[in-house]
Amino acid sequence: MGRTVDLRMTGKRALVTGSSSGLGSAIAKALAAEGAEVVVHGRDAARAEAVAKEIEADGGTAFVAIGDLGTDAGADEVALAAGAVDVLVNNVGVFDMSKGWTDTTSADWADLYNTNVISGVRMIQRLVPSMRERRWGRVVQISSVMAVMPLAVQPHYNATNAARDNLSLSLARELRESGVTSNVVAPGGILTPASKARLTAVGHANGLSGTWEEMEPEVVRAVAPNDIGRIARPEEIASAVAYLASPVADFLTGITLRFDGNWYSAA
């Protein structure tokens, strides 16, 4: 059965930062499947081009923009390659669960803030003015439930997500009545190959056995309990981003969509 909702993305151009792998790749593919021209971004040209080729093989249209958004010069390069876009998805972000309060230096805090927050600000400053001129656009920040349910570990990461939520709300107010919206999608856990391997190891360490499908509910209860009882798939989160990026979501701005299965406890 085909789609029952047309998100009306045909003719729109979207830049997804950090889309050469993982969730960013899934978002780029979802937007392309809805008819948007997608600019795949990364720092590694071969990886970004591989994602673009996958999109094109599935009948979509994709371009590539290479650059380090941690610098103004890199952001300039990416903005130039992307051109005038209708949709900006700020997905670039890193985390490190091995870090805690006692071993996170001030340099660690500054570096992570630059990557997770200022990189998005750089792209907003470069790409949103033209959206405003055209009276239509979408900015979607990828955040995390850690913004409101922080763990004791990786405090610098948790804080950057709170900052992303806040800047998105401020941007929505700045763009009021302009036709450009600003929203956040905040996942809990995401089942990627890397997280699956890590969580499988956690399951084994806690005496669980069997396939991932058999262990997943127990691992979720132990690590990140939620009312759905499993971990979100990248494609599910990508669909939520595609909706907020579409003309169908014209009346939504300033929201943070928690995509965490109603996570009710932080481990």
C-alpha cells in the first residue's frame, strides 16, 4: 500500500548536516523519498557520496556538501555547496558516555558545545535569511531526551541538548509570522549498529542470552525503560523529521517532539 499522506515535499531542497551515516543518513533518505532534493553533508567525501548514490538509486535526487561545521570557514563551504535551501536539519552532534563530571575538562565542554550547538547556529545564520526572504522554510534541530532527563554521565552532552532546545524556541520567536518554522526532534535511544552492539554487550553482562530481538525488551527495561518497550529505529525518527520539515506542518513551530517511547526513568 502506498503513502496515505502526501507531505508535499516535491520541489523543496533540504540540507541534512551530518548525514553521511546513522540517523542523518536515514533523515536524508526519508526526505528524498518524499520528493525533496537532498544535500548530503559530511566531512568524508566518499561516505557522503555513497549515501547520495543510494538515494539516487532509489529514484531520489541528491547532492553532496563537504565541510567541517566546527569552523566558520567550513560552514561557509557547506552553505555555498548547499545553495538556497528550504529545509535545514541540524543533525551534527557527538557524544561520549565514557565521560563524567570528574574527567570532563573545560576544553571538553567547549569543544562539544562548538560541535553540538555552534555548528547549528552557523548554518542557521547562513541559510535562514534566504528562507525568510522567500517567506517559507523549515529548521529542525536534532536534540535528545537528555536535555530534560540528564544522566550523571556526559554532563557536557546533556547540557548541549538543553541549549539546542532553547535556541530552537528562541529562533521560532525570532521568525514569528515569517513563514519559517523552528522545531526540535528529541530522540531517546536510537538503534544503530553501534548502539545495538553496545546494548547487546550490556545484555550479556547482565546474564541475558539469545537474539537481539529476544533481549531487547529486557535491555530496555534495565537501561532506558519506556512505555513502548523497545528502542526507536532511525527510520521512525526520520519520518517525524520529514513531517516537521514539510508544508503539512505549517502550524507547528517552537515545539520539542520527544521521540523516546515516553521514557520514564533515566538509568
